[in-house]
Amino acid sequence: MDDLKGKVVLVTGASTGIGAACAKAFGALGCKVAVHYNSSKAAAMAVAEAVEKAGGEALVVQGDLRVSAECKRIVTETVKRFKRIDVLINNAGALVKRVPITDVSDEIFDDIVGLNVRSMMMCTKYSVSHMTRGGSIINLTSIAARNGGGPGASLYAGSKGFVSTATKSIAKELAGRQIRVNAVAPGVITTPFHDKFSTPEQLEAMRLTIPMARLGTADECVGAFIYLASEKLSSYVTGQIIEVNGGQYMP
């Protein structure tokens, strides 16, 4: 989209999966992309290289988004380089570990909720003052926010439920500033997330519940983000959750 060329896009968790696919796609549209990562430096550098080869400009920023001060620093580094933020994609998040409710500890609670909830809230908090009219915030939620997720995923599903609900609340808060806030809710997508947390048998069982009879890919999620980022395409869209799940869940 021509209205996205030159826009500054901060993508958290951009080293792999959906975040990496988004960063590359925005780079191909001529955006200035801040590629955030926590531990996967080599993968983040490869994404940044792909962004620049596609015609965009890239900045690689590292930080643990479970820590509020790190969220602030990442936003500050992005603004120092690119002067503003036009699009914030709160993509960072993870299941972390499948844990039955009887085994939930303070440590695992803090890890999961911090990564999925604090990162979104605090990156949004610190980015808003650097956004102007026409800005777009896009949060990554999940089909798990709708159906509770799989075994041992209560904290993950609950944290994504928070993201979905908070998206609507923040959208109301920022509407007067002409900053739109929406979310994308992927279904079963073939990313390192499922490589780590789902067995082949579990993935096959999930596939059988999908009307399109296949799992999705990270690239198939990208269009929703581009649509929500583009004021030309979605200037009157805020507080919405776009489901990308092959028909597995139809609200």
C-alpha cells in the first residue's frame, strides 16, 4: 500500500514466526522497521537484512519485554533512530510452558502474564506519545482467547483474553487522538510456537477441526496486519479483532 511507504513500524517479537513475516512485509512496502528480539539475535539480524533487501530500512533492538523499563527503552531507541512511531505491532508473546492449574507457580505466572500482557500494555503506553493522528496499534491475540486453548494453557489463554478485551478499551481511549487500536487472532499457524509446544498428533487433531482442512502459515496472517496498519484501507476500523483461522472459530 502506497500510504505505508516511509512509515515507522515497531514489531515486537520480530525474529521468528508471525512477527518476522510482518517485519519483512512492511519492509517490502518501504517502511522503516524496528525489529525487536529478546534472545534470537541471529534470526533478528536475518530479518533486518531481509527488510533492507526488500527496500525498507531496519533497526534491530533487543530487550526483555517482561520488564517495563525494557519496553520503554525499546520504544526510546526506535524513536531516537526514526523520530516517531506510526505503527506498533505488539506481537511478542508465548505459551512459555504448558502447566496444569494445580502446578501454576508465581514464577510461571509472572513469566506468561508478563510476556503476553505487560509487554502489550507497556509498549503501548510508551509508544502513544510518539504517535500522531492516523497511528495504528495492532495487538496479537489468539484463538485461545476464544476457546481456552489446549491442555495446560489456562494462563496463556487467559492472558490473550486480556489482550483482546484491553484492545477494545484502549481503542476507546485513543479514538479521540485518531489512533486506531485493533488485534489479530491467529488460529493454528505453523510457526516455531507449535514446533515447541505441540506434538504432531496434537497438530493433526487441530487440523481436523478446521473447515479449510489445513494449518495456516505466518505469511497468511500478514494481510490482516497490513490492512489494519493502512489508514487508506481501514481508517474507520478500531476496537476490532480479525480472526485468521481457516474457519476453525467463527464468532
